[in-house]
Amino acid sequence: MGVTDSLKSAMSQATKKASEKASEYAGSHQTQIDAGLDKVGDMADKATKGKYTSRIETGRDKAKDAVHKMGGPKDTIQGEATEKPADAASDQTPGPTSGQTPGDQEATK
């Protein structure tokens, strides 16, 4: 491995770590970031005397969406469990109980 490859590897790792830190920060400070985006949007709207209100709102909303995507888990929905509990055999169809056969179960319905 040459010097160039070593530098590329080091830069890749540093970039990945910085990206992870930014995502972590965005996730834990979404409320403050949203408030800041609202304030900047209001300032821009005031400076342009309302001429670009819809464009400013669109940009602000897209920025908020990007922040919310950064801060959330990558493969799960927020609040969703990532692993099933050990006793999660409930998704399987229950078989016959107490020695009954499938025909006996239908007869009792």
C-alpha cells in the first residue's frame, strides 16, 4: 500500500467519522436546528420584503426534512424495535393444542 492509498484511507475514515458525528448532533438537536431554520427563513423573507416567501418556505422545509433524515436511525423507523423479543414466536400460526388434530379444531368451531 502506497502513501496515496494510506492517505485516501485515512481521509475516508475521517470523513465517515465526521458524517456520523454530524448525524448524531442533528438527531439530538432537531428542535434547535428547526428553530434556527425558521429564524433564518423569517430574516430572509423580511430582507426580500416578502417577494420570495414561497421559495424561502420551500427551502426551509427541505432543509428541515434533510436534518430529520440525518438524525434518524438508518434502517428502522423511530420508536420501532430493532430486534424481536425471544418469546416472539407469536407470528407463527398456532398448531393443535392439547392433542387435537387440525380436523378436531375445525369440528369445535
